[in-house]
Amino acid sequence: MPEFLPHILQSLYKGLSVALLALETSTIDYLNISLMGQICMHLKVLNLAFDELRPSSREQPKIDPYSWLVAIVKYHCELIVLRQRVERIFNLPVMLQFVSSVVIVAMTAFQVIVIGDGSKSSIIMNLLLCCVLCQLFLYCYFGNEVYEQVLYIPIPYIPV
């Protein structure tokens, strides 16, 4: 920071820098969670496509089961490639953010327990703890949703 700038500009610059960093971190979190939600939605669509293969007792199948199954497998392969790309992009940043969030939770919880006197700094630490816990919850929740959708994909019985 140049010392020839007035103190008000230095403070404004520091405040805006911290705010911008916080917004960028939130934006990256939102993008990652949105991508996990999109993959989860595509897996639900894939599950619905499997339901079309189950013939009802009264109706004849509307589609050719073999070509439909081939289309489902191609769609699933595209989802696997998308997941690999997302994982390659977000693997290291999310891991570092997850580890730093766990460290922040541990340190903030310790400070809240030790200092917990209701002062302004204690309230700010409580808010920080809540924000970090919400961030961890969102990652864990949406990651679990994708994992459950992958496990739910039924394998239909198609008589040959």
C-alpha cells in the first residue's frame, strides 16, 4: 500500500479488497454447488429414462428398448465426462477450501468457548462460524445428493 495515499483511501481499498475476496469465494462456491445440482438433475432425468424401458402389462412398448438403452448409455457417458471435468477444475480449490473451513471452525469454536463474553468480536466470530458451517453443509449436502443419484440408477430387466 503506498504511504502517500490518504488514510481514508487506504482503508477504503482494504475494505473493498476484503469484500471482493469474500464475494469471489461465494461466487466460486455457488458455481460449484450449481454444477453439482445440474449433474444431480441430469441423473434424475437418466432415472426417468430407465422408467420408459419398463413395459406395462397392457401396453406395447412405444420405443425400441435397444436403441433407448444405447441412448441412455451415451447420455451417462457424457455425464461421466462432465463430472470428470468439474472434478478436475474444482478438485484442489475445494479441498483447500474445505480444509481451511475445518480449521476456521476449530479455531473459531475454541475462541467462542474461551472468550464467549458477548462482545462485538465474539458476535463476529459466531457469525463467521455460522457462515463456514453453512458452506460445509452445502458442499456435503449436494455432494451426497449426486452420490445418492448415482447409486439409485436402476438396471431394468429387458427380455431378449
